[in-house]
Amino acid sequence: MEFSSVNVGLASVVAIVVLIYAGTHIAIALGMVSFLGVWLLKGNVDVAFNLLSLAMADSVTDEAFATVPLFVMMGLVVSRCGLGRDVYDFGNTLFKEVRGGLGLATVAANAIFAAVTGSSIASASVFAKVAIPEMVRYRYGKRFAVGIVAGSSVLGMIIPPSTMLIIYAVVTEQSVGAMFLAGVLPGVLLSVAYCVAILLMVRFASGFVGGELSGHKRPPLSIVLKEGAAKLGPVLLLVSVVLGGIYGGILTPVESGAAGTVVAAIIGAVKGRLNFKAIWGALVDTGHITANILFLIIAASIYSRMMGIAGLPTLFGEWLGGVNMSLTSFMLLYVTLLLLLGTIIDTASIILIVVPLFLPALEPFGINLIWFGIITVVGAEIGLLTPPFGISCFVIKATIDDPSITLNDVFMGALPFAAVMLVVLALLIAFPQISLAFL
């Protein structure tokens, strides 16, 4: 029996979505449907097996993928060193005399922490333990407290070194260093937007924010500088090694990840916070996370090849060209798809599923792939704050030890910050130079 390439391609997309909604693991859904799709298209199971083996070999041997376990390991070591708490404590010292100051401190701490972890999940778990109890103690609204932690945790996926930017670079064969450079200003812009939103909430929605001043005066400048050197010094050293090494042309992204991991371990050992058990736990978790990402990349690789055999990306690009869609309409369609998918699957899966489909359609518009990657990551990250998936919200709920805070509270608290992300996304689309300023 012969099957139309287009029909197989379309049926595969529908099947993947159905399997995901049914609770099937993303990698299994992608791999299984793609394998069957190639089998149907070629009528030969050996061809499907060969394509799967090629996808595995290409994914494992891609040097860019080696950055994933190294940066994941560095983030886990940093998390276990307690550097997130140090950064937050210093931020609290700076903003303690400002109404809503703990919220500002949380955003600032998350932005700095993101520059050494590259993980939203790590940020969410760390600051759920550090920031939320402190904000509740000072009578901040519980929804505001969990919302600002959830919202600012997404900075870990935008501010370099970001695992999502690495995955996008692997999929589109772009420079990891260029993606990191492009993520700097958007990350800073989102951090500033969150801070402005907090100040506006304090002014116009004080009931939602709540909070009271600590009653303690800010210490003298000499004490603040001494505390800053002690608590921010190790973090700034780590950032200098990792990002300075890449941007200075001294280290490749792979080498900077390895150097960062070693420096983070040394910092943890010097502070007396990193023992053999913590290191072993970080190694095991790195293996689990890396294996999960690798399986996703392998499955996405065979999926993109199956789609290429079916010709669906080419037909999709021709269809877009045939309807004379403007760049604005194209980006509106793309962002809408990102937001919808973000409610059910994680950012990595969105990148691996959607980007290969849209790549052939980008050429007529002359879209810069680096800028397109920033738009993709920011758009998909909004899904981390929205139900039913909202993985950052689930992590926060699972981490906090407060039964009075429900999952609904976490989602409702994160909603204003998801709206802020949407505004920032619109600015990034309207002004591509924000992402490309350092390139």
C-alpha cells in the first residue's frame, strides 16, 4: 500500500500532539511516530532503522552537544554551593528600605544566578526555598511571592549560559557563542521590565503585593561593599571565567563549561559547602538531565529527517509564500503556536519539534536565525508560567513547605509576570537590534 508523503507528514504531526496530550514522553512520541513515518514512506523497515542509527550517531558526535552536560553540571554544583542564597541575601541588603524590595531583590538575584546556571528549574527550586519564606515573613502576598519567583526563574533560560540557547544552536547549526551574546540584552530587558512591573504593582495593586519594610536601616556603605565582595565575589569570578572566556576568544563554549564546573567546585570546597555526597549527587543528576536531553535531540533529529522525506517543511514554506503572508503575520502565527504548545510541553521539546518545520519558511523573509532563536526561547518560556504544563510553577509548589499555598495560587501569582514576558517578546520582535546589538 502506498502512502502520500503529505498525508504521512500531517498524520505524524497530529499523532505526536495526541500522544503528548495522552501523557506519552516527548522523546518516545517523537521517535516512535517518526520511525513509523519513515517506514510508511519508504516501505522498508531497514531504512527506518538506518535513519534512526544515523540520527543517534550525528547527535552524540556533535561537539556543540558536549556543552549541555558541562553547563548542567556547573549549574547543579553552583546550586549545591548555596551561591543563590548568598546573592539573594546581598540583594535583600540593598533593597530592604524599598517597598516591594524583596521582590526586586529576587529578580536581581535570579538574574545573577541565571548567569552561572542557565536553568530555570534550578532557579525556581533554589529561590522557592530562599525567597518565598522570607517574603511571607515580611507579610508579602503569597501569590506575589510565588509569582515573582516563578516569573524571574525563566531568566535562567534567556541569560547566557542557557541550555535552551545551546539546544537551539545545535538544531539550527548556529554558533553557541553568538546565541549567548544575543541573549544578554533580552535577559537584561526582561529583568528591568520585571522590576518596573513590581514598582507599578506597589503603586497600583498594593493589596496584591502586600509587604512591610524590615524596620532595619541599610548598613553603612563600607559594610555593604564588604558583604558584596564576600557574597558576590565568587559569583562574579565564575561569570568572568565562563562568559569572559567565551567572549574573549580564550575558551570555546565546551571548554568554558568545563572550566566553570571546576571553578564552581573549587568555590564550593573553599566555602566548605561541597562534600563528596553533593558532588556525587550533582554527577548523577547531570547524567539524568543530559540523557533526557540527548534522547529528545535524537528523537527530534529523526523527526526532522522524516519531515524532510515527507517534504512537509518545503510545502509549508511554499504555502506561506503562496498566501503572501507578511512578516508581521508570520511572526504572529509563530508566536501563537509557541504559546499554545507552551501550555503542554517544555521549551526544549518546542524547539526540537517546531523549529525544523519553520526553518524552510524563513528564507523568503530574510529572517536572522540568531534573532529567531531568541524569539523562540522567550515565546516558549512563557509556557513555563501557564497551565496546564507550567513546569516552573509545579517545581515551586513541590519545593515550598507551605500547604496554604495552592498550585492555583502559584499560577495566578505568575500570571502578571507572564504578561510582562509577552510585552518584552513584542519589543524583541519589533526591534531585532535588541538581540543583535553585540553581534
